[in-house]
Amino acid sequence: MTDFSAPFSPEVEALAQAIGQLLLARGETLATAESCTGGLIAAAITEISGSSAWFERGYITYANHAKADMLDVPPAFIDGLGAVSEPVVAAMAQGAATNANARWAVAVSGVAGPTGGTPEKPVGTVWLAWATPNGIVTEKQVFAGNRSQIRSATVYRALSNLKQLIETAN
């Protein structure tokens, strides 16, 4: 028989639950914009019962033109520095928050592998961004592991930093 156990670790589920409680208490909402994770962040969030009260929507913008079409990322950002870059992920976060009318957004773009890496952006390179009431916060990570591990690490980092940002926001 196939095992259909929980798709996310208890740690990820706990983060999503805590984020929901924080946003509910603040009366605020969240949007996501994902490239390399392909919707895994939104899936982790919607694993929480009642998340429709605080999760507005998720954008999966895997193709570069989708980032421009759906999130208003300037094509010049992508053409100049590539999709896996700070300006692109910051624009993704801002676009998700603005287009979803959400107070918070998280965005990720990275090289999950096993192909696609370069000396400047090796496999595991991920840019993350959070649109907050106080502006955009960005971070670059280089995660180790296979494709699945890199994507899972990205989900965890995106949610753990989001939780911390909400906890420390005015």
C-alpha cells in the first residue's frame, strides 16, 4: 500500500502554523512568488487548516516571462543579471505583495540542479526575498544536496525567516 503520510516535515508545518497565528493576530495576509520551489512554499502553507483566512495567493513563475507577466518584474533585471539574482527576487516579492494586495510576501528563485549551475551561480544558489511592511529584505543562500534537498531547504529558510520578520515587525 502506498504511504500518503504528511508531505512536509513537522518543523515546516510548525513554522506555517506559527506564521498563520501571527498573521491572524495582526489581521494581515501573505502571498508567495516561487520559481525553483514550484509551489512548495504555498503547499506548506495550505497544509494548515484555516490558512485561507491569511494566505491570499501563490504565484508559480517558473518561466522568466511569467515573472514579468504576473509579477511585473522588469525584463531588464532578468536580461541583465539572470532570474537568480537579488533584483529579480526583490521585484518578485514586491510584485506578489502588490498584485495580491497582501501585507507580506515571500519570493524565491534559484538553481535547484542537478544541471543549470555556473561558476558564478552553482547548483544550490537561491535568492530569497520578503516583502514586509517595512520594505524588502533579501538573502542569498547556497544550499547543499540534491534537487529535492535544495528545494526543501529553501522552503524551510523562506518560512523561518518570514516568521522571524513578522515577530519583529512594528
